[in-house]
Amino acid sequence: MTIKEAQDEIIDEFALFDEWMDKYEHIIELGKDLPLIEEQYKTEENLIKGCQSRVWLHAELTNDNNIVFTADSDAIITKGIIALMIRVFSNHTPKEIAQSELYFIDQIGLKEHLSPTRSNGLLSMVKQIKMYSIAFQAKA
């Protein structure tokens, strides 16, 4: 599935809910389904700076040149948000990630339904994912 297809799928999913409370519930469920990050990656180095909650993001480059992300958070909404990011970006090449346009956040109305601090955290997540992709591209 391409990054665009993953975003379109998320947009379709969120279109099923009329109320924002239902959308929040869905985000929380996505967070609960997020595979656990290995404890060894819950380090200061993997903490996303700029998030109010503690969010750990680990990236690994596979043999077929795809980045696989794993993450965790100590806040349930934030964990759901990072789960969405992983769903969109994980298992894609550094180049695909670096060049992708992220539009699902605006399309589902997520940004305007987050507090300013969570919104900043969301931007920090996206920035960190993009930074990983640039770093892996530079190594190649």
C-alpha cells in the first residue's frame, strides 16, 4: 500500500464517524492496537522533542530499504496519533517518506480538534519521521 493509499484509507475510516468523540474513541483504539516498542528503544534518544506526552519513536532500515517504525506513548490519544503516523509511513523507502505530502491530518480534521500542545506534538512526530527518512537517505 502506498503512502497516499494509506492516507485515503484513514480518511475513509474517519468519514464513518459523525461525532468527534467517536473519532477520539477510534484514535484510542488504534493506540491500543499499536504493537509495543521494545523496552530497549524507550530511551531519551528516541523521545520526540516537542511533545507534551512522552512519545518514543524508533526507526529501522530493513534489507529491502524500507523504514519500519515502532513507537509508544504514555498518553492514550497520543499513542493513537503515533499509530496513525506509523500506519502511513512504516514500510516505505526513505525517499518515499521524505517526498510524501501529508494531507490526511487536515482531511479528517484532526489538527483543529487537538489542543495547541498536542498539535505541536503532532508536528514534532511528523518532523521526526521525516528526519529519520532524510538521515537514512544520507547514509545510503
